[in-house]
Amino acid sequence: MLNPSPPAITLPLWLRRRSRQWPEATALVEGACGSRYSHAALDHLVGRCAAGLAAQGFGPGDVLLMLAPNAPEWPIVALAAWVAGGAVCGADPACRGDELGRQLQRWRVRHAFTTPALLPRLRTRAGALRLIVPGEVDGTVAYTTLLACADDEPRPPTGLHSLAWVGARGPGRTLRLTHGQVLLQAVAREREQPLSERDVTLSLLPMGQPSGFVQGALAPLAQGAAVVTLPRFDAAAVAQALARHGVTRLLLAP
């Protein structure tokens, strides 16, 4: 079988073009509280968040650290970072402090998205770091502030060879993925696991890892499927989400 070829466009443009085929279909669901976003809302929020990030000084050449559990905000903010021309660095919420510090230093991170619960882990290392969190917390930028930005959506020069994802492969090894490489993974996943707008995916794979983001968010959304998120594995919460949201595909971490 021939290897699939990625589309000759960037990740967010590829996904947003796909999403516009199913504007009213559900795209993202917070599994516990049930709040949901349509594909049209996803498209709009990505654009507003990208404008908000650009207004905070984020742009081409920058890396946005994502230190947060799975949630609807994760794909919205990550896609917005790509629209703004930057790259994403996914961090495991349970990673050690020294590893987190190395990532911040290695990629010269100036912006980070996190949650109030994880905020203390970054405050001690912040320096000139601009911290973005859901809610209102002193000394941070509220996620809603990004969404309220009225500036035009940024349109930086990007392409398949632009850097999309950075991180660590292991001790002393770095990870660099371009838009084309991530797209290739997403297209391959589509062919292996085809979905439709009638499908609902619940993924416990961490979005902070490229494979988890592609399998659990990017590939399903690009096929019109809904993505249900839970911040961590909890058997009772998973069982409730399966029944409540009509999940057709469950992805569990090995």
C-alpha cells in the first residue's frame, strides 16, 4: 500500500476547511459537565484565540507550552497557536519540575497555557513567561481575554515545513515535527480508523503527546466526529460519559 500524502496546507487550515462541512455538528464536549461546541464554534474560537495570542506577542518562531490535562480548550488553543504561526510544546501534567524547566529553556518558551491547579509549577519558573489560564487569576492572562480580542486573525507565512510540535523524545533527545509530518499522521489515522459526523470519540490518550492529539482529537475532528474529553482516567466518570454522550469509540492509554 502506498503511504498517504499530506495535503499541501497547514494543520489548522486543513482542519478548519473540513470542519466547515459540518458547521452544526458537535465538535467538542466536556465529558463531566456536558458543555459542548459545534464545528462552527470551534472554527470561530480558533480564530479569536489566534488573534488573542498574537495580541499577547505570540507569533512565528514562538513556542506555546501546553501544561494542561485533556479539555476542549486544548485543541482550541493548540490550533490557535498554529494559526498565529508558532509551534506547540505539549507537557505531561505529571512531568518532573526539572524536565519542565529544561523544556522551557530548550525552546525559549515565552507563553504557556495551563490550569489554575497546575499554575504553581510554572510560577516558580516563570521569569518573563506569559501565563494563560481559564478563569481569572492574578498575574495571568485569562483565556476569555484571548477569545474577546477584536483584532483581525493573524495570517503569518507558514507551510508544510513550518515547525508545528516540539518536545522531548527521552533523555537528551528532542522532538521536532513539521505541519507536514503531523498531517501525515492524521491522514494515516483517518485511513486506518474512518469515522463520520455520527461518531463520538472519548479519548484518554494525553493530548500533550503528538500521537494522543492526532488520534484523540485531530483525526476525529477532521472527519466531523465529536470529541469528548475527560481530564484523567476515572472508571466511574468514563462509564458515565460513555452512556451520557453516546460514545462510539473509546481510546485508552496503554
